[in-house]
Amino acid sequence: MISVEEARARIVAALSPVGTEVVALSSAWGRVLAEPVAARMDKPGADVSAMDGFAVRAAECATIPVRLRVAGSAPAGHPFAGRLAPGEAVRVFTGSVIPDDADAVVIQEDTSHAEEGDGAASVEIRFVPKPRAHIRPRAGDFAQGDVLLAPPRRLTARDVGIAASAGHAWLTVRRRPRVSILSTGDEIALPGDPVPEGGLVSSNAFVIEAIVRAHGGEAVTLPIAADDPDRIADLVGEARGADLIVTSGGASVGQHDLIRPALAPLGLSLDFWKIAMRPGKPFMFGRVGDAALLGLPGNPVSATVCGILFLGPAIERLSGLAGAAPPTVRVRAGTDLAANDHRADHLRATLSRDREGTLVATPASRQDSSQMAILAAAEALILRPPNAPAVPEGQWVDAIMLGGRDI
């Protein structure tokens, strides 16, 4: 058996990013950027006002109060026509282009208005402005040609916003990795279908599909395969064009664990089988034709944990990202933890906070890999390395938070 870290490293190293496509900016959120995004213009495209007020020559306002003739108004999007003459001010607003020869803005609160006898508008300046006061300089946000977003990068709402500001209506991104999902076993049925005697309702395909989509993949769920090598091979053969095939069940050593013998005639090339972890030891990775293959355990908790630890990073790598391990946080143990054996353990736990506000993770009293209710109630996986010593209550441990992108 190999370690969790080695298994993930070998999976990621064996995968290459998929091809690219061009998508509308409105569809770019969550996609992985494949080409740099450079600004097509300066932002702002001119010196603009940061406040509502009056554009002035700072030198003319060195002695206050001073009265200036209001030569006009320059609402945002409607620049003042002409230059600012001596003794003049121009009414400006947030985003207004600063008139030529003005070099400061006096905010509205530091002025008072009056009408001169001939009806011409004027303003009294009651504050000495510093040169460039309340002026946002041209290209102060970014300049034409600046690289604002560099690949690989999963695009956030903020990224989409800056791409729009930079003048991009289309972005080049990695296409979504295509993932085919196959559940196996005579005993399982889809929700709503009759359940065989002694059988159960299949959940793994739905969990796997959700993890695939959460990481930006495109999921195709195949029909359930009975414990028949020919049927398994036929369904996997239908997954042509997939970048990744994910099977659930049939990866162990029992008489009805048929994934390996069923796929051998299709040219299954196995990289590794079995990981020193709990839950999830019977896990395989290899290739079938042009597609990578992840063989997940049949127990639903094991399949879910393996999906978090390996499937998520695999899709991230296919998308052009690093395929890193799920992030961990430091939490305090909510109870004594026994010494661990040679397998890395992943304890389903709930979270609370102590009097100091520190996160406390308390493992469920039962950790059976078939119990979905415990997994559904869990908020974290406490990580117990192989051969870890006992940990008393209150000591620090590492944990993976649940409820985010993964599940």
C-alpha cells in the first residue's frame, strides 16, 4: 500500500491539462483561465474626480476664502469643453474628467455658492487644496498592456469584473474535463427504482457527480453495471471521449470485485492499487485507452472521502491547475484521540467553538464507512497520520473543512 500523499502525487503527475475554448465573459465564472488577460485600455482613461465638488487651480486657492466663476459643469461621461481659465472653477462629480489646466478638486462641503449680480454662477472656496487633491490619475488602476490575470487561475467574480473593466468580452479557458461515472453491483438500484432483496439505493454516483461539478468538470453518469465483466466492459467502452472514468465499487479483492478483470481486455494499465488510508483502502488508479481511471471503493463514505482527496485534485489538474491537496486548518481535538495504526485516518467530526472562539472538532463515536448519516452531519475530517501518537482532548490537530467546494 502507498500513502495518501504518494497516491495523490502519482495521480496528478500522470494527468495533463485538457484543451481550451473561448467563452463569453458572462459564462467565465468558475472556469480556469488558459491565456493571460491584458488591459486593452487605461483605467481610468483620463484624470478624473474622486469626489463631488469643483475642479480648480490649486495655486489660486492658496489664500481663502476666494471666489471663482463657475465656467460650467462636467458630469461623468460629459467632459468640460475647453480649458480652465484663470479665476474659474468647473463643477465636477465622482468620475468626471478633470478639465485641462485644473490640478485639484475642492469637495462640495468645503465651498459655498452665490450668484453674482449679472447672473453668472460663482463659488466661494473655503479650504486650501493640495495639488492633485481628490484626483484619480489616468491609468491609476491599470494601464493598457498590463497583465491583470495570469493562467492558470480559476476565475472568481472579481476576476470577471476586472476582465470586463479591461475591455474583454471573451476569455480563453480550459474546457471542462469530461468525467464518466460508473457504479457497479448487483445489489444497488437508483433512487425511486425497486431495490433488490438484500440491496440498497445507490448514492455514490450522485456524490461523485457533485464533486465533479464542484471542481468544474462535466459529469456523465452511466447506467449501473451488474456484476458481469462483459457488461462493465461494454459500459466503459461507451465512455469514449472521456478524460477521466470514475468507477464505484468492484475495486477490492472479493469474488464480485470485477473492475480489474473486466477492463483488462480493454487495455487497463494499472498504476497502483490500495492506499494506506481509512476509509478508502481499495482504490485504484490507471488508464483505459485515452482516459485516466479512478476506481473508488463501493462503501459510500469511502467513496466520498476518496472523491475529496483524489477526484477533486484530479479534475483540478485536468483543468490546468496544480491539483493540490484539500486545504487543512488547525483545530483542537474535542475528545481524546487514540494512537493510530499504519493507515492514515479521516475521522468524521462536528465543529464547535471553545470560550476563546477556537474551533473544536469532535469525532463521531461511530466511524463505519457505510454510515451516510454520520458523514452528512460531519463538518470536518480530522486527519490522523499513520502511526500518529495518542492526542489528548484540547490538543491541536489538522482537519479538512467540509461544506465548501468539495461537498
